[in-house]
Amino acid sequence: MLVVMDKSATPEQIEQVVKVIEGRGCTARPIPGGDRVSIGVLNNEGPVDAALFIGLPGVKDAVPITKPYKLVSRETRTADTIIQVGEATIGKGYLTIIAGPCAIEGRDQAMTIARHVQKAGAQLFRGGAFKPRTSPYSFQGLGEAGLKILAGVRENTGLPVVTEVMDFQTFDMVEHYADVVQIGTRNMQNFSLLKRAGQSYRPILLKRGMAATIEEWLMAAEYIMAQGNHQVILCERGVRTFVHHSRNTLDLSAVPVVKKESHLPIMVDPSHAAGRRDQVLPLSRAAVAANAHGLMVEVHHQPDQALSDGAQSLYPEQFELLCRQVRAIFKVCGEDEPF
Amino acid sequence: MLVVMDKSATPEQIEQVVKVIEGRGCTARPIPGGDRVSIGVLNNEGPVDAALFIGLPGVKDAVPITKPYKLVSRETRTADTIIQVGEATIGKGYLTIIAGPCAIEGRDQAMTIARHVQKAGAQLFRGGAFKPRTSPYSFQGLGEAGLKILAGVRENTGLPVVTEVMDFQTFDMVEHYADVVQIGTRNMQNFSLLKRAGQSYRPILLKRGMAATIEEWLMAAEYIMAQGNHQVILCERGVRTFVHHSRNTLDLSAVPVVKKESHLPIMVDPSHAAGRRDQVLPLSRAAVAANAHGLMVEVHHQPDQALSDGAQSLYPEQFELLCRQVRAIFKVCGEDEPF
Amino acid sequence: MLVVMDKSATPEQIEQVVKVIEGRGCTARPIPGGDRVSIGVLNNEGPVDAALFIGLPGVKDAVPITKPYKLVSRETRTADTIIQVGEATIGKGYLTIIAGPCAIEGRDQAMTIARHVQKAGAQLFRGGAFKPRTSPYSFQGLGEAGLKILAGVRENTGLPVVTEVMDFQTFDMVEHYADVVQIGTRNMQNFSLLKRAGQSYRPILLKRGMAATIEEWLMAAEYIMAQGNHQVILCERGVRTFVHHSRNTLDLSAVPVVKKESHLPIMVDPSHAAGRRDQVLPLSRAAVAANAHGLMVEVHHQPDQALSDGAQSLYPEQFELLCRQVRAIFKVCGEDEPF
Amino acid sequence: MLVVMDKSATPEQIEQVVKVIEGRGCTARPIPGGDRVSIGVLNNEGPVDAALFIGLPGVKDAVPITKPYKLVSRETRTADTIIQVGEATIGKGYLTIIAGPCAIEGRDQAMTIARHVQKAGAQLFRGGAFKPRTSPYSFQGLGEAGLKILAGVRENTGLPVVTEVMDFQTFDMVEHYADVVQIGTRNMQNFSLLKRAGQSYRPILLKRGMAATIEEWLMAAEYIMAQGNHQVILCERGVRTFVHHSRNTLDLSAVPVVKKESHLPIMVDPSHAAGRRDQVLPLSRAAVAANAHGLMVEVHHQPDQALSDGAQSLYPEQFELLCRQVRAIFKVCGEDEPF
């Protein structure tokens, strides 16, 4: 934190800022500049609230300097985190594809789609048993019956399964059936859920909140890691902007930024970013070209009969093309050394 | 929903859209236009996903027409919902002020601030016992000890108390001590929590999510009401935009829009919108001038020593001025008849 | 500017940053911190590009510290700028209302509306002769004929007139007829136009760009002032966000922020922010309650026949109510001393 | 446009809406629905303002149905527009790369960079002679001297040159020297400039405005085409969002959407989207993977001494790698048939 004083700030006002800093247990270091004084805040444990100084007389601005995360930071751990789930590997050097329907609707639906995506080359199967829906009147998922179907898919195909957990009450159950537990965009700052995830023995796939900064997202991962679970996979899925030709705006610059700040793997979900089928293929290729560690894609063999998000689900043959193209792009790109 | 076809759409393509609509149990009504056909979707139960049609051949666009909410809608209930909490009344015709510190830090702090805000004219006291913090290393609240302090404040002052609930596990406890249970911005779409709130015997103060549309916000209220609890107070607290001179951008047009769409009371929290003290007074006056039913304001007698959000807390004498001014503005404005 | 180095930055990397700073003619001041070095950039003329340092090896971040504006800044001139236009005064201590139709459509329309708004208490009349329209096929304004009608209104009513200029070619003409020359939101960073405005003998009303930060807006005013014209009135008119229940999101925190940063007067245009009539009255009251120096409001006696933006135009009787209410609010608020 | 009535709307209110529609010269078609009436607006010339109906009694909403553009629309012209500039071809089936410095700083700088980018495979050279800068105190470009240097580069290398025009006054001059005339993001709705561009004999590269919807952007192209110049190249360059880890947020879903709506070529500028060098390579690859028709990239041989935007300029060897990688990706992707 750097506290910038007004040009006209008096010595007394500077002294007051120093006192507030020291009252927080930090060290204050005044820095005389060309025409004004700034005061550095050093040795702070955890984040200092920029706004704490802004109301004080003589203060012009307070500017955060260092990032508040620890365990997620590449400064704490330089080696990339690689996560093994069954035979799938997620992280630097791998291109991992998770695919499946938005929601598990029944055994036949799940198995049909699983066979398609496995054949096309997906390494994990996804499907929702508990669905966060904007409307209480929309289909909310099959619950435990859906989880059992997922376990059946794993048994039959050997594919590890990824599914979303929505609350503390059902966490044990989801954790029991799933190979990777997903925390959805609406729960990215559900801190009680994050703490529980931090005590899980499963890897956690943490989606970015719809309006979360990278810092907030990494701090959500920090909540999980601070409880002892270091198996966190980040997943960009688009952010909310003024743009309305796609459901959300996919923020691909998040990929290089996260890779620079953190050692955690980062995947991309183009389906929820797009919200409509005809954007999913170009955005998938773009995500891999931006060096994401993988994709999570919605596929359905009968999308016009899907109980949820059918409009953004690919047909199996579209998904095959996607797999072929992104694998070729992955070979072209390699893994950048950051410039 | 209106499905708009391409100018060049064939009769077969139109027929396919009709089939998809009827397959969802709805009625399809084709409407020939000047140079293209559109197809209305009628008799739908709950929302129809616009995107469902967008991938189909010959479809140009799909446009949602009616709003998906029921219980929250003014079309369902024309009379304004008025909520009574102790001696405080919230809703049309009243200006209700909730004030107190961001977090309960101790008995003395709470009582000192409560006396100040009561004297200035607040009708309810607020204070957090469970605090949602971006960083796991920040102060997380006193928990049940904080709730007991809140109960003590009520006993001593007669002021009903408002406090935030963060999860299902502590809901019973919070509900036991609080007079109004708050659901915070990060949990606006924590649907499990909303369902539990719908079974509560307490009024729920539901803050708008940081990037929520009015429709999503009202649907969150619908989750609560659908479980039987019709005592919902909405609270606008700023949305996330590209603007960074305030923590969030207060969206005051939400006040007239919510009043038009819904019968529920709507309050405004200028403190979290601003994030800095020197914007709280002007934004408070603005909110009342826009005809909000009340304010929720953070006040602290020693903001530079607050454990959380001190920078946006008003000094007691600033809060007194605020109360005086907003009451005078309330008299000027009356309650608009919507034009 | 403060350049923050990685914890692991080498002395050579620090030295390189110092060289880049000095190569720009600035002074570099390294500041050893708890666990990393930061380097202050002092004595810079004009803004230094933060990103200049971000690509360099060993650099973690580069944080702008001071604001780049000079003439618009309250640090340069502490006294508030007050602008006199005929009998109207704009600035601290005054509440000034500009009203009229979106576009001048004819002599009768203009005179009818002018008489209404004058009677209700508007001090200036507005109306567009050159209209920036999204579509080339929409009504583009009457041009010079419209300006002549404006001049006629001034002659008949004594009201000074405000109208928009769209380009260099017509600037002389607009300047000749208008008392205040408006630069619209789409031209806020039309730098050639700003320079021409800086050579004008008329006060300039500068609307905020649809996605402009306060800093960019004040820098646009700086362009005008740098050419010698210090008569600039700022006008907030809503910014573009994900919100779609109003045309734009009115950013009222801009009012206290601009007042703190600059000595220039700041008005608010609620009509373009709202885009629909039923939000204009509450937003107008809110703007005055936030201590704006005035309002610019669209009024039309037959809005459903207006050639442009009829839907956001108030009926004359609505405007009368607006004037009564905002004047009463102005009395309540006074002019804040910034806390 | 579809006007949706309240459930409780009276026949008189419906009649009034019909009258307003017919008063605009359009046809009104009432459509009885399940529980409410909607009224279609047919045969409108140009856009109808949704908000026109929203203020009327009994009206719940007004929903735009069809897009207002004509000449830019794929419904008007199904064949893709292909633009030839010297030996470079821009449009479907081609991958075109424009590269060069942000600003022309001198003859040696321009020629050095031009040789680098030509060798790496750029087909056009870019460089600014007139620079739109946020601050009036920043370097504003060399003006005509810069244009002459550009002409010299073309003579020496054979590369066609692209440069920005900022105003009407200098349009003739820019048009004289340039092969492609660029209109920048801040001028996307400078309608006077667009009209002049529509009379130009040069192809126009039209950048998307910082907060422009696709519809507004295509309407800006419509302004140009309506004057007779059909040689328009669109260029996505990132939009303004709450995200601050990149200068803007690159909106790659714009590529498939524009291709669906329009026959015009669409390129991507990753340099201005990123604002920092280390994001340019991944975003460039992503843009080509999303099937953009080309890239516009900033390159500088001494970026830390650049007079403008050095921090986002690639080093020549980075640009070489970029060219190699995007060409390989282009081969992988082919040109999608829209699903």
C-alpha cells in the first residue's frame, strides 16, 4: 500500500497517517517525492484496505501495491501444480478435455453421450446432478440418482467424472461419487462452501465468478488451499459485460495472467461463455490457442430435448471436430515461456 | 418468447421450430410479418431458454417477451408488501434507516454505536457476526458471540437487529438472534441458502448480487417466496462496472424499476456502493430522492480502528446530518405515482 | 508511478528499470521494502505509461500514483469555476436547469416547449440542430434552420440556448448561434473537436463518454482548457454497463469525485441515462440530492410524435413537478463541505 | 418491434398503442397471447425506438425484433466482401497480417521495423502519423511528415500502408498517402468522419468502439457504405469491462457473430486489447483460432524507447514466432461453415 498525500498536506496530517499505519501493526515509510509525500505501508500481514486512508485529511489516494495471496502465488511455489485424476492429467504440458451434458437426465442419456465423448477423445466426463437454476421452477437436477448414474458411467467407461456441488449439506455425498468436485460461478465466493472444499480429498474445479477479478478468484482458491487441499483447478467461463451477443464475454487474457500469478492449472469453459452452440467451436479453439490447460465443453446427442442449456450443447459430430482441431492447435502452440 | 426466422427461412424450418416448441409442451403461434415470419411461444410454464432456438436452421433470433417471475410480480399482487419488525415498518409510505458497524467487534463498540444511531433516528441496528471476506486471512467475525452482543443491543435499546447469514449450518442460530436475516451480495444466487431462507420465520433482507440483473434478483426473491416466506426486503448496493472511483456503481434506476415490477420494498445500501466515506452522504440523499423505502448505512465511532470496512463508515455526527437531510428530502418527494 | 519488482528480482534487473526511467528524463528512486524493492518515478512531465515497465524482466507491476491533469485540477486552482451565461449562473451555490426537446423540429414546437419550460423555471433552453444518430437513416436534425429557430427562441424568451456541435466544419456556425456549445458523449475523445472548442469564445458543455473514466473525462476537459477556453461545464449522462433496465447507468458518485478532483461545475443529464420517461423524475431528484450543480432534461409537449428520443421526454406538467421538487431538495442539501 | 401489454391492459390502451404505431407510418398487428396481448410493429423504415412505447399506459415492455442495418447485412448481400489492397487480400479464405509501430517516429525507425515485419510475413505496414492521445501533453504524432515516411516505406518495401485519420480537415491528406484509412475506436461514432470516409476511394478499417455493441458497430459501417464506399474492414480491439488485468477485454465471440450478421471482413487487434506485451502472442493465436480474417499487431525494435504504447509492442523476434504460429493455426482451422 502506498498512501499519496495532497501537495498541500501538513506535517501533522502526514503524522496522522503514520499513526494509523502503525496502529495496524505495520511499518510506515514516508517517501518525499517531487512535489508531494507518499507513505509506504510495509510488513503488513494480509491485505490492508486501501480505503482506510482515503477519508483522512491531507490524503489524496491510497494505492495497493502487492497482491494479498500466498499459497496460490507463483512467488510461494514456482513449480506448476499438476493434478492426476485416474488416467487424466491436468496442468502444464497437457491438454485435457472434460465433456458431457449440462445435466444428467437419465442413464441412457448419460451413457450415450459418454460413449460419444470418449470416442472423440475426452478424458473426463461431466454432468450435473444438482443444478443451480435462476428460476425455482426450472429443472433442478436428479440429485443422488444423478450421482449414481455418473458412477455408473465411470464404471462402464473408465472416465473419471466431474460434477457440481451446491452446498455443505450434500458435499459428503457429491465427494463420495465424484472424481472432481466443481464449485460453480455463483458460489465462487460462498466462503463456507470453499472452506468445506478445502477439507475434501477430491480435486476442486473452481469456476470464476461472473464478475470476479482475477485477484478475487485466486483468493477464493486461497480459501480452499488454506484448509489443506492444494488440488485446485481454475476454470474461466466468461464474465458479465455490456455485451449481449454472447451469454458472457470470454476473458482469454485471464489465461496468461493466471499462469503468471499462480502455479495452478487453468481450463476454459467455452459453452457457458457462449451460451449458444455456434460460438463454442471458435471459442474452444481460441482458448487452446491461448494456452489454456484444457476445456470443459457441453455435449448432447439431442440438444433440442435437453432439460437444461440445450442451446449451447454441441452435437457429437461437432465435438469430434472440436477435439481434432484443438489437438492440432495444441501441437502448434507448445507451452509459452512467458516473455 | 418470440422466435424470429431468417427472411429466407423455408416452411420446413418453420415447421421444425414449431415442433420444438410443442415438444416443450407450449403452444406455437406463427406470425407472418412484412418480410419474415416470427413464431410466438405461448402457455409456457416457467422460463423458456431463448438460446434453445438460436442454433436451429433458419432461426435469426429468439427474443424473451415476458418476465419469468410470479410471486414477486406486481401482476400477481398489486398491493405493496409492508413489513413490520418490532416498531419499525418497511415499505411504501415509510422511510426506514438501518445503521450500525460493518462488524460487531465487542460489546462496548456495539452499544456505543447503537446509542449514537438510535439517537440520530435509526429504526434498526445492523452489525455482522459472520463476515464474508475476500481473504481467508481477514477478520471473519465473532460468530455466536457477536450474535449475543446483537441480542444485548436489542434488549438495551429496543432496536430490532439485522445481521447476515452465510450458510445453512448457522442459519438456525442467526435466525434465533436476529430480527431480520440478511443474505449478502455474494450469496444472492446461493440457491440452497435461499431455499432455507424461504422456510424462515424472519423477514429476509436480500442484497442484489454484484452483477445481477433485476430479473435475476427478483428470481432470487422468488426462490424465497416459493418456499412460503413472503417477507422479503430487497436492497440495492451497487453493481460492478468499469468504474473504479467508487467500489461499485450505485444503480438508482433499480428503485423505480423494482417498484414497477414488484410489490416488495426496496432499500439502498450506499456504504458498500461507495466504499469510501466521502461519497456516502450524497449517495444516501440520492437514494431517498429516488424514492427508496430506506437506507442501510455503516457507522462507526472510531472508523480508523474498525476491524472491517472502516473506510466507508460514517462518524456519528455525519450520520446525524444524514438522517436530518434524508428525512427532509423524504417529505419533499412523497411517493410517486408511476407515470 | 511506482514500479514493483518481483521478490526474486536481481540487482541487474533493478538497474535496467532505473535506466528506462532515466531514459525518459525522469528521476528513479528505489525504495527497499519488507521483501521486495519498489522504484518510484519522479519529476515526470505528463503521464508515464504504466505498461512501459510491465514487460521488463523482474518487474511484477507498475502502479500509477498521481493524476495526469493540470488545468482542470483543484490542486492547480482551488476556487470553484463559476460560469455566467446571460442571466444564468452555473457552478457552486447555484442550481441551474437546462430543458427542451431532444431535437428542434420546427418553430412552433420549439416555442411551445420553450414557454413551458421557462414558466416551470428552466434557466436555459436546449434543442439539437445537428443530431448524432446511430442509424444513417434516422432524422439527422434541421441543421442551420434549427440553429435559427434556437436564436428566435432566445430573442422571444430571453433564455440562453444550448446546442450540440458535431464537427469542425460546422463549429463556427454553431458557435455563432448558441450561448453554450455542447460536445456529446460520442465525441468526448474527438480530440480535433476538443481543440477547436478550446479556441471558442463560448462556454463548452462536455458530456461524459459512455465508457469514460473520470480521468479520461477530465483529460478531455484539459484538451479544451489547454487551448485557452476555461469555461467548461461537465455533464454526467450515464455509463454503459451490463444493466439493461435503463439505457445507461447513471453514475452519481461521479458528482462528489469530480468536485473533489476539479474546480469545474458538474451537471447531470437524467434523460439520456434513463432512456425512458418513468425514471427521469426520480433520477433528477437523486442528482440534485447528490449535489450536482444542475440538470439537463428533455421535455416535449407531444412526446409520442417527437422525431427523436420522445420516449424519454417529460410532459410539461411532469417537468413542472420536477422543478418544484428539485428546488426543495436543493434547499435541504446545501453545498457539502467535503468530509 | 413487439409491444407487450400488461395483463390488465384495457382495449382503449391497446387502441392507443395502435395509433402511435400507425402515426409513425407503420402497420400494427395485435397478437392475442395466453394471458396478454402483444402488438407487432411491421413495415417500419429504419429503427423504431423501443422506448417510444414504454411510457404509454398499459404497456409492459417493447422488444426490438429485427436488426436495423441494411447494406452491411448478410441478408442483403450473401457473398463475402473481399478487399484487395496492392498484393494483399483481406476477407474469407485469407489470413492477413498488418504490423508496425504504434506511431511513426522517424524514417529510420519506420524502415527498420518495416523490414522486420515484412521478413516475418506481414502483408501490410501500419504506423500512426496522427495519434489520438488521452492527454494533450502526450506526443501527438508527426503529422504529414509521418505520412511521407509511410509513403517512403511503401516505395521501398512494396507493402501497402495503413494509418489513422482523426478528422475531416486532414482526411484528404491521409487518403492521399495511405492505402487503407483507419478510423479509431474513439471515432467509431464520429458520424461526420464516417460520412467523409464513405466518400473516400480508399478501403476503411473501422475499429470497434470501446463500449460499442455489434449493432452500433455495424451501423457505423452502414454510415460509410450508405455514402457509396463498400470497402469496409471491421477490427475488434477489445471492449471496456470491469476487468483490469488487461487494458481492454478482447471479445472474440464478436468474430463468429459478425460473420453471421455481415459479409464484411473482420480482423482483430490484440495489441490494444492487451495493453501489455506478454498477452499479445496468446491473444493473437486465439483470434486466428476464432477464425478472424487477420491481425493488426504493434511491433517495435526498441519498445522501451517508443514514443507511444511501447509496452504493448512486440520485439521483432516475438513477431516472427507469432507469424509462424498463427499461420499453422490458420491451416488447422479452415473457414467454418456456420453450424
